[in-house]
Amino acid sequence: MTETPTAAEIDAFVARHGLSALTPEQRSRMAELARTVAETGQALPRVGDKFAEPATVFRVRG
């Protein structure tokens, strides 16, 4: 993602995710943050092996 999303793209995202009650100010803020969020998500390491165990940080307590 290299650009801030257009108002139409934000409106489509909002509609897809059931967020139609957001105010115009909230939608504008969402557009401002979209690039940072996308870049942060792309920087997260991905595990190639789907059968690899999750990190030891994630433990189920019984």
C-alpha cells in the first residue's frame, strides 16, 4: 500500500465489515491510519509451515 485509501475505498471497507455507523470524522481517521496499519502488518513475520506450533508465549491454561 503506497497511498492513503480513497473515500470510496474506506466506504467499501466500512460496508463490508458492518461499520456503517462510523461518522465522517472516524472514516477520515481510518483512512489516515490505514497505511501505517498495512505497513505494520506486512512487517510481521509469517510462519511458512502451517503445522508448526505457535510461539511458547501462547499457552492454554487448564
